[in-house]
Amino acid sequence: MRRIRPISNIIAVSLLAGYTIFLMIIWRKIPGIIPVHFNFAGEADSYGKKISLIVEPILGWMILGAIIFIERFPGAINFPVEVTDANRSKLYMLAFEMMAVIKIMTVFILGYAGLLSIFNSMPIWPIYAIFGIMFGTIIISIIRMIRAK
């Protein structure tokens, strides 16, 4: 339980810091108008100013900070079953595993969305795969928590 949190924090913070630094390094090379929305086929269908790229890292840092803060208080997490002395450590471990995946996948989604706007020729399918991993993890974690009651 104590290893998964710091490892996932290091991975998520490193990925988000890397994206933020990358964005700062290439900022001057990014055109003034970029795609800001893509349809399901991955084709740009809305354009905006490059300043909109700042949303991803800001949102990423806010979400990551919130998740890391919430992890410090596992009793505040809403579980699908009653938490008892007998199942507490198992439920907390399952919650930390789930949140580790959510942290990392959230950073991936935000970073990839930004890269998609910068490099308009990237495929959209990784976004769908990341969402699938995230929601699959949540569903599997809920099932495992219900079984752990």
C-alpha cells in the first residue's frame, strides 16, 4: 500500500512536468491558431488560439494535486461497501491501486490532447484506449471492492 502511492505520484508528476516543460520549450514554434477540438474520427473541427494549450497543464496539476491530497485521507473515499476493521486495509489498497491508474491516465489524456493540438497529424485512438483503461480500472476496482466486503 505504501509503495504504490509514491511510485504512481512520481510517474504522474514526471509525465506532467515533462509535458509542461516540453510545452514551454516549443511555445514559440507553435502556430498562433491550432486545432482545439477533434471529432470521433480525429479530424480537427474547431480551431482556437495557442494560449488554449495552457489549459491542459493547469488542469492536470489541479487534478493531480486533488487526487494526491485525497489519497492522504482514505477514510474520505466513498466505497461501494461498508468499511469495517476486517476489510479496511484491503479496500484502501484497492482504492490506492485504482487512483494510481486514474492519476497516470488523466495525465496521459491531458498531455496527449495537447500534443494532438500541436501535432495535428497524430491518431485519436490512444485517447479512446486511455479512457477504456480508466473506466475498465474503475469497474474492475468496484467489483473487487464488493467482493472484498
